[in-house]
Amino acid sequence: MSLPNIITIGRLLLVPAVVYLIVTGEFLAAFWLFVVAGISDAVDGFIAKRFDSQTELGAYLDPLADKALLVSIYVALGILGEMPVWLVFLVVSRDAFIIVAVLLSWMLDRPVAMAPLMISKANTAGQILLAVVILADLGFGLLMENLRDGLVLLVAGLTVLSALAYLVDWLRHMAHGNGAADNGVATPDTAQDGDTE
């Protein structure tokens, strides 16, 4: 159990706290806790790379913690009506699709390598930015409706493109074994400690 993994587990434990703060209307506290989670993500990645303490466990835990936090925030904001329900459904469905595809690949003895697509990194960055803007807007009363609406459309577009990119490459991998997935660049949003999806 390396230090980066301990930090990652700590970030995972922040998920219920952030969700609780959101559903109870403590948006400013939720914003700052989300910021702390983001800083911890950068710190564990830096430590893992700087001191060569990357582990296979960390390669799974890091994106799991990131996804758990983001999806939980999206669902909580969707329930409160602060984020469009259709976008929450789209984001969750895309992640579920990827998980099912990976599990199916393993069941058929055609496992895919663990590395994110560039479009997925852009998608995650957009998701994080939207969550930050909404929490900041609610916490500080910034009245950023236009920015929020624009980011909602951006995240929706990136989510669809990311899902389609994974689907095409997964089908290629399963049919011929020569898709980008075989080169470690087209699988679910998993990466070494510190990598953004």
C-alpha cells in the first residue's frame, strides 16, 4: 500500500461527504471539498511518478476514485435539478457501456489494455469544469447560467463522441484484434496514477 494509493483511497472516502454536502445545500463546502479532491489527485500522481511508486492497484484505484466522485456529483446535482437529468443519464450510461464492454472482453478472453483515449481525457476535463462551475455558481452566487448552459452542451457532445470512439475501437478489437485497444490507447478511462482520463 503505497502513499499515492493511500491518498487515492482518501479521495474515494470523500465521495459520500461531497454528496452529503450537495444534497443538504452546503454548496460552498462541497466546492472546496471537490477542490481538495482535485489537489489530492494531482499530489498522488506527482508522488507516484516522482518516486517511481506506481502500482497496478493504483492504476485501477485512481480512475475509480475520479469516476466515483464525478458521477456521484452529477447524480446529486441532477436530483436537485441543478444539472439536466438527460446529461446525467448520458454520462452515467456512457460509463456503464464502457464497463460492460470491458467485462465482456474479459469474459470472452479478449481483454483490452488499460489506457484512455484523448477524446476521453477531453471529456473528463469538460465534466470536471462543469462540476466546478456549477458548485462555484451555487456556492458563491456567481449567476453563471450562460456558462453553465454552454458547458452542458460541450460535455454532452464530448460524452457522445467519446462513447462512439470507444465503441468503434472496441468492435475493431473484438473482430480483428488490431484496433487501437491492442496498442493500449482505446480502453476504459483508466490510467496510471496522476493521469487524467
